[in-house]
Amino acid sequence: MKQTDLSIYNKKKISKWLELCIVLFAPLLSVIDVFIINMAIPSIKKGVHATDAGIQLVIAGYLLGYAAFLITGGRAGDHFGRKKVFIYGMLFFTITSCLAGMSQTIFQLNATRILQGISAAFMVPQTIAYIQTIFKGKKERAKAIGYFGITLGIAGVIGQFLGGYLSDLDFVVAGWRLIFFINLPIGIVAIWLSNKYLEQVPSNTSNRFDYSGVMILTDCLIFLIYPLIQGREAGWPAWSFIMIIISFLIFSYFIKHQQGKLKQQKEPLINVQLFKIKDFNIGLLAVLFYFMMHTSFLLIASVYFQNGLHASAFDCGLYFVAMGLSFIVSSILSIRYVARYGKVVLQFGVVIIIVTFVSQIFLFSGAFNSAWIYLLMALFGFGGGLVLPSLLNMALKSVPTVFAGAAAGVYSTFQQTASALGICIIGGVFYFVLGSGTATLYYQKAFDYATTFNIVLLFIVGFLLYLLPDKKVQVDMAIND
């Protein structure tokens, strides 16, 4: 190879990883803003004089907007251009974050949080689609997807820590407002880097964008997610069950609508042929149950530490730092060894988390040294680091590049829907067992019951990983059947 050819090759190689670093800003910011609220809820409630129901929507509204538009965001990138959609998504995410920070009433805050979630839904799928487009080699793509998984995990930890730190800080403005304003400088940097360095991936404008599919799917997800998040808070009234039933009816109509688009040789919102890939379907189920466990644990742990064990928001944040540091270490190991040992690495991580949860049930109480919290949170982070970075790769490794945008949107929708389900179901178990109790003993009992349910979810994840093949399967034949 000539010197000039080698120089061009090295520049392209560096450019790919630079682009990856840029697009990872999207999952970083979007996930931080899911978890940063947990620690700051008391401060926000006081700052905008919110009721308990109103403050619940601060979390629920973001998840609702996020999950409802993720598939739409993925397809928008395919149709209008991933760079353009990524930059505009980041721009509106930054603007809505600032508007949330300036909110004076709970209505304003909830409205901006919904818009913030919608903005995230348009920028995050472009990250996965970019990875599958610019990394052609199997090993490189697996490594890049691993970094995406690491980013998700680290973002969750950073969100928990920043929420605790900033909510206790008053710097010119109330501390809870800083959790939204912090997105401004990061967003500006991300937009500038994106505009300058991101490759312009060709868009597909040969077919009309499926606006009708967008409306049907959005209605379906709203009718499903809203009652799942708010139904428990309202005591599961009849309307919540009616909405869930309607969501299934709408989804059935959506599938027929998309099949009709394919028969008419029109571009559907989701190419339903994607679900002929068996590995992808199993991977999605693993993602569903894992993120139900992961998100619900972070929520109930933060509530238990602060209200049950009476730790300050800042000290609670430090517990999650221990988790984050061990997560980073094991994530690096996961990326290195999953190529050699395959799904065994993920299964080992699941076993570690199960052992951690069993230990927490026996060791967490009101009369123990806080060193146990640091140790067990670090152990949880280590197990999660082995699983989360490679879980996305296991789900998408058999998906052809032509389905990159659709697969990215479906995966992210499953992830966020799973988070909402985890908060609703596992969080619901926690608050149901807790009842009106305020003593540490009540919180301990609630934590134990919720953790037991999470252990069950982990066994399901382990079984689904067992069903997944270690090597990439040929799916082109199945798709064309």
C-alpha cells in the first residue's frame, strides 16, 4: 500500500470513531435526562409547587414522548437524512431542556418534558443507524455497538449522581433547574461537531414518508404507555384497562396497514419483514425484560436509600458512582471478551446481578455499615457492564443494513417501553408493599419484594440469552421467503 493510500485509510479509520463519539452524545443526554429526575424530585416538587400526581408526570411525560416517537424518528432519518434529523433532534432537545429549566408551573414543566422526550426520540435512533452504516466490518460494528451500550449504562449512573449533586446546589438559580440547563453547553458542542464532522448519509426520498403509519403507531403507543405509567397512580380505574385494550386493537390494525403498504409497493413505516429474523425477536424480548429490571432497580434503590435509610441526595449519588466505576471496567472487558466467548459473557453478568440481588435481600437493613451499599452497588455495576454493552449487539447482529433505521427505532422503542413497564410494574410492587409506612422496616420489605420480582426477570433474560446463537445467522433467505 502506498504512503498516500495509507494516509487516506488512516484518516477514514479515525473519522469513523470520531463520528461515533459525536453521535453518542444523543444516547448520553437522553438517558441522563431519564434518571437525573429521580434524585431531584423533592426539590422540583417544592420549586414548582407540584402535587404528587403532577410530579409523577415529570418522569412519565418524558418517557411517553420518547417511546411514542422512536420508530418514527428512526424512519425519519432514513427518509430525510440521518445527519439532518440528528442535528435538528439535538437542537430541539437542547431548546426544550432550557425551557424545562425555566418552567414556573408544573404544567409548563410537564409540557416541555414531553417535547424533550419527542426530541430525544428523533436523535437517538440515528446513533444506532449511523453505527450500522459506517462500520461495515463485523468486529468493528460489534465494538462500536459495545460503546453504545457502555454509554447507556454510564449515562444512567451520571444522571443519578448529577441529580443528587445539582439538586442540593444553589448556584444563581435553584439547583433543580441546573439539571436541565446543563444540557445547553453539551448540546451546543454536539451540534457544532455534528455539523462539521458527521458524514452526510444519503437519504431515501424515492417514496413518500408514511405519515399515516406514524399517526396510527403513535396512537397505539400512547394508549399503551400512558395507562401503564399513570394507571397505578390513579388506582387502576376502568379507563386504564380500556386504553390498553384499545392499544392492542390499534396495533393489530397497524400491522395490517403496514402489510398493505408492502403489497402496494409503498414505503411502510416499519418493514414487517424485519420480524422474520428470529434472533432479532429473541433479542428484543431479552432487552424488554433486562431494561424492566435495570430501570426499576435504579428508581427503587434511590427511593430506598433516601427515604428508607435517610441518606442525603449527594451521598445517594455517591453510591451510584461506585456502580458506575465498576460498570466502566466490566464494559471494557465485555467488549473484549464477547467476541471470543460470545453470549457466555452476558450470561455470567446476569448471574452476578442475581447474586447481588440475593445478597441485598439478606444484607440491606437499617442497621448495617454503608460499606455494604458501596460493595453491592459496585457488584451490580460490574454485572451490568458485562450485559448491557453487548445486549444491543446480540439483538441487531443478524439484521441487514437495509433495515438499520427500522431496527434502531424498534430496539429503542422496546428499551424505553421496558423502562416504563419496569417503573410501573416493579415500582408498583414496591409502592404497594410500602403502603403508607414511613419507617425503615417498611421500605426494607418493599425493596425485598421488588428485588425478588427483578430476580425473576433476570432468570428470563438468562433463558433468552441461552436461545440466542453465538454466531451470526444467515437471514437473507428468510427475509425473501
